[in-house]
Amino acid sequence: MLSIRIIHLIFTFAIGLFAGLLYTFEQGVIPTLMTLNAGEYTRIEQGLIRALDAFPTGVIVVANLAMWLPLYPLVRLWRERHTLYWRLTALGWILFFFGVGVFTIVLNVPINNAVLGWDPTAPPADWTQARDTWNQLNALRTPINYVSFGLLIWAAFRIGDIAVRRTVPEQPR
């Protein structure tokens, strides 16, 4: 059980870090980017994308820890899948994996890649459409990340139920 507790702590922390990143964008970065003209937006956004992608042990590692580590307790505790701990962990993982991880890769990253190809001195005429679409997508994935994080915190408080259940023999019905 110690390994499960440690792994749970690590992936919950990783999901929390990702929630903090999305919160920072939602509350601070996006409102600031909304005040920029096309050239300024392009230059600043390209810098942000490059900065976040440049450090491979940063966002990418944290996202991968958050996407894959929850599988360890889910697989290891498959027999306990009826418990609140297992169900909260599974739901938190599903929300993060699909609602944040896959969502980001499939929807947000292609917009980032398009922005990287823009010329800051001559951005495309529809640059606001790309910006607004990215912002709308972020506004969807951010609360999904918060819910996922909350579920995994809640699950952390229920992990003891499994340890107790394993030490107390089941009563015949």
C-alpha cells in the first residue's frame, strides 16, 4: 500500500501543477494577451509556446506523470474497483487523461503549431479566430482539470478504506 500512496501523491501533485498552469493562463496570461495587437500577440504567444516546449522535463514530464501514473493503483487494485478510492481515482484519471491530456493534444496543440508558423510582421487576417478558439478550448479544459484534481484529493482521503478492508476479513452475508 505504501507504493500506491506514494504514486497517488506524485500523480495528484502533477495534476495539481497542471491545474495551476491552466489557472495562471486563464486568470493572468489570457487577459493580457487579449489586449495585444496582431503582431504583439504573435510574438508573445510564439515566445510562450517555445518556452513551455523548450524544457522537456517541464510541462511534458508533468503531463505524462499525470496521464500515466494513475494506472498503477487502478491496475494494482482492480479487485477493489467497487471502493470509493478506486472509483474516485478512475474518474479523476479519466477526466484528466481525456478532458485535459487528449483534449490538449488534439485541439490546443494544432493551434499552437499554426501560431508558431505565423510571421509576426504579417499575421494572418483571421488571427483573432485562432486566438479566441484556443481561449475557448482552454476555458473548457481548465475546470475539467480542477474537477480531476479535486477527485484525486478526495480519493487520497479514502485510500485507507482499502487498507482497513484488507486487514478485516469479510463477513459472510
